[in-house]
Amino acid sequence: MREDGKIDYVEMPGGDLAPLKAFYRDAFGWSFTDYGPDYVAYNEGLDGGFDGDPASRMDKPLVVLFAHDLEAMLAKVEAAGGKVVRPIFEFPGGRRFHFTDPSGNELAVWSEG
């Protein structure tokens, strides 16, 4: 069961996804679910995905936390001193927002539906 504030997903830059998938499949036995031509997800101990969209501004891994109530979690992040850098938006599978912590690390929080 998913829990509020716990690490739930790790998204990483992907570039060319075909050789990346082959590497992780051959080296570690991973399997993948494709979500269009530019995104592939994995479930290998911790859910995650690779973003291969050339227009993506992702240049390092993104840790994604979970929240049952996305708006309430956004308010808690802001009250604690986090800076929202991408307001709540929809994506296939749910909604999320991105924030930076006091050290400048960017993270995201997502919620189903």
C-alpha cells in the first residue's frame, strides 16, 4: 500500500531507450512497460521509469514521493519551506507537482487520479 511522503518512484533521463532497455534487461533481467515512444517504466524493487523525450529538461534522476491528498501535501511542502517549481499537472496515471528543498534538490509528489 502506498503511503504519504514515502519514496514511491524514481524517474531518470533516458535518451535512446532501446539500448538502455537492452542494457538493464541483459545486465539485471529487468522488464519494461512502454508508454509511448519516449517513456518506459520498470518495476524492479522500486517502481520507476526512463524519460527519453528529447524535449525533456530532465538531466538527473527525480525522486517521486506519494500523497493521497495532493493539494494537502503541496500546502505542507510550502509551509515547510519548499519551493514549488512545477504546479500540479496531470500525466498518464495521475497528477503531480515538483518542488525544491532548501538545498535545491528537485523532487516530485504524485497522486492517483
